[in-house]
Amino acid sequence: MRVDLRLLLILLVVACLALLPVAALLAEEPYWMRFWSRIMILGLAAAGLNLILGFGGLVSFGHAMYVAIGAYTVGALRHHGVEGGLPDILVALGASAGVGLLIGAICLRTSGIFFIMITLAFAQMTYFFFVSLEQYGGDDGMRIASGTQLGPLHLDDTLTLYYSAFLLLCGVIFLTWRLVNARFGMVIRGARSNEQRMAALGIPVFRYRLTAYVISAMICALAGVLLANLTLYISPAYTHWTRSGELLIMVILGGLGTLFGPVIGAIVLLQLEDLLAHITQHWQLFLGPILILVVLFARGGLLGLLAPRQVSQRPAEEIDG
């Protein structure tokens, strides 16, 4: 009986994430929960990007701006005295959907390098827009007085935030699974392979891609809301193009077009950063070659290394011929 190593790894990771707060409390290491909360939040944002990158083949260098929109929503509402968790979530989702609809409608009329450059341009415009907001701290950023409160739940509480991020991450992965295995996902993946053929069949590819882009933006905004509650701080740095690059690395590192790949990528990337930072202050110098080696020798990402090998059933003479 063949064992699916990828499934075993995913189940092991999910079990470890579910039980980690227990280990942290027993070891009296609350830092573990904050560190792994950050991993899951960025994994959530990477999962949002994966919807259009891994399944749709759209390389976006601007998805960090939606994380920033979610974070700035929490900071701006607190700054103006608006309390409660529902406004945080609704405004973040609404703002990211509106911005995603506008930017997506422009970007998706292009493809390839042009799509990449336009998303990068919008990300930089958003960065300088947040820098210009002096009432929210401008370039220095701003502290957030209190976190999001959903009834009895306070997301600025470490344990509550941890499990909120965990449940939301599981929910988004399940949503992605449903989407990519429905007609919607078939169209998105088909357009990645051959957009002209899908259009010739009478399928409105642009509308499907735009919908996927907006959903992706909203997922990233939810990650931004959680990130603001984790740090209780907002900064224009959240929307810098390098942050979008980190999300890209997480998706590629874990495995493009795999449901759990972005989470694995986030875990490996942030653990590598933390480990190397404890060894040397020049940790980025060593992180780069490691990532290059992974890309060169694990084309399908880290999850791809565990995929069962496909054995050709074609007869030898057919191959030789």
C-alpha cells in the first residue's frame, strides 16, 4: 500500500499547530504562540495569493497592499474611536474588494510581464499613499490603542488570536479546495493553460479571473486585520513590494497550485529567517542561496518533493520509436 507522504505531512503540521499553545503554556514560552501566529497569518496571506498565482498563473507583485489595507482599517477605525470587531472585518473586506475590483479590472487586461509591472506600480503607489497619511503616523507608522473585539473574544489576546488565525487559515484552505474543484476553479486553471481556447468556448475568462482576484484580495485583507492585532501597530512598510515578494516566495517554496503549499512555505521561510538570524546578523546572505537551491532542485516546491513518482506505462518500443 502506497503511503501519501504529503497527506501525512499536512496532518502532522495541522496537529502540531492545534496543540502548540498547550506546549507553549507547559514550557512557559508565550513567544512561541506569537511567532507561530505570525507564521499562520502570513501563510493565510500567501494562501490568498496562491488562488491567483498557483491556480490562475497570475504573478502579482502587489498583494501585500491588501494586507496593509486590512491592517490600516483596524488602525484607522481605532484612531477615530470606532470600537468592536464587526466594523474592522466588514470595512477591511469592503475596502479590499473595492480596491481589488478596480485594480484587477485594469491589471487583468494585460498579461505576463505587463501584469507583473502594473501590480508592482499599484503597490508602490499604495505605499506612498500610506506614507502621506500624517494623521496615521506617515512614514513612522502608528500604534493601535486596542485590538479587535468580537463579543467576548479579544484578538489582542495571544491565545485568542492564535486560534483565530488557525481556524481562519483552515477555513480559507477549505474554501480554496471547494473553489478549485468547482466549475470556477476549472475555468481559472484552464485559462492558465490556454486562455484563447477557453475564450473560444464562450467562457467569460476575464470575469472569472477578476472574481478570483477580488477573493484573493479579501483573504489578504483578513490576514492584515489579524496582523494588526498581533503587532498593535501599522506602517507603510506592510505594503512595500518586498513584502509581496515574500508572499511569492512562500507560495513557490511550498508548492505552486497546492492547497497547503503556502503554509509549508511560510513555516520554512520564517523558521529559516529566525534560525539564521540567531547565527549571524548577515542571515540574508545565506538565506538567498538556500532558496535558490530549493527552486533549482524542487521545481514543484517542498510538497512536490513528497509527491509520488509517476511511472510511465508506455511500452519501451513506443518510447524508442
